Amino acid sequence: MVKFVTTNPGKIHEAREYLDSPVEQLDFDYPERQAEDLATVAAHGARAAYRHAGEPVIVDDSGLTIDALDGFPGPYSSYVEEKLGIERVWQLAKEESNRSASFRAVVAYCDGGSFEATPEPVDTDRRGDDLGTSERDSATTDQQVAEDEQLPVRLFEGVAPGKIVAPRGDGGFGFDPIFEFDGQTYAEMSTEEKNAISHRGRALAKFADWYAQR
Ligand code: IMP
């Protein structure tokens, strides 16, 4: 059994609908590293989550990229949702003639054991970068940190194209009401419909294939 470590029940709801094997939520708010790429954030999160849980875990780090705004909010999506809110993100995008956007998810798996980890950029030379000194648990020894840096992480990425529209729909969470694919916003879709085309659905599909063959 894999624990999905997240404080977001929306992600769990989608993973349960999607994966055949049982998915249990571990409601732990692991320290999220700020980095330019989601893969680094997800890899760091998976190691921190595994250290907390002591059993196989997945975490998911996602971000919305608005093309005309040079990729904003990208890895800062959660901060922007909290501080600006989706209506103001729509107001920003509304001014642009090109409203194309994409959602990206990176699912990261860590079980403390060794397996063929995802190659560069996050799982070989840069492993050491994934644990910032300021984020270390004060009880964590240098030796523990060195061991953690070696923890293999496997990454699964999913990307979904779409466009930014005025908010519509009551379902889902986060930016769902302003992200449209094929005439429907994510918030207007059932979980099953969203999973079939969403960034998270695509990343979870890759994870499920790999996990089933282990
Ligand atoms: P995180 O992966 O939990 O850090 O999420 C980053 C931000 O993207 C948060 O504001 C989430 O609410 C938002 N987000 C992540 N996945 C989705 C999604 O599937 N739909 C809409 N918003 C999402």
C-alpha cells in the first residue's frame, strides 16, 4: 500500500478514482521547498514525506503555467492562489489575446529502498540540493541528512494543455474553474472526466504502470 502524502483532499479523491490499488491519505504538511522546477520540489517533498511516514509514499506537486504571462504562476501556483485568488489570476489573463495555458504535475515516489531512480536532473548529482539547510529538522543529524540525500526517488510527469477562462463550474478545487480543456472547465467535469485528460491523471497513469510492474 502506498500512502499519498498531502493535505489536499481533492488530490486524494482523484487518485482514489484513478488507481486500482488502495490509496490512503497521510495528512502531513511536509516542508515545501521553493524551486523553479516542480521536479525538484516533488523529489524533496517525497524524501521528507518518506522520512516522516517510514513507509512507501507518493507526493504530487503541480503548477499552472500561463503562456502569455511567461509561465506565471508556475511553481508559485499555491502561493498565488492563496494570496491573489483565481478571480484575480483570471483578470490578469483576460488582458491577453493568447490565453493558452497548461497544468503540469510531478508525482514522486519514495520507499527508502533502492530502485532505478529517475535520472537527472534531480536524482543523482543534485540530490544534495534537495535538502536546504534551513529546512532541516533540528533533530536531524548531519549523517541522517547525508543518508536522506541518497534516497532514490522516481518521478512521473503529466502535462495537460488548456486555456484560461472566466470562472465556471462548482467541482474540483484550486484553479479548476478557470482552466478549460475542450470547451469544459475542470470544475465542470466529473472526477472521471478530469482524470482522463488532466495533468494528475496522466502522471498517475505512468506511476500506476510502473508500480504494477515492480
Ligand atoms: P500543490 O501541488 O499542492 O503545491 O498545488 C499547487 C497549486 O496548484 C495549488 O494552488 C493547487 O490548488 C493548484 N492545483 C494543483 N492541482 C490542481 C488541479 O488539478 N486543479 C486546479 N488547481 C490545482
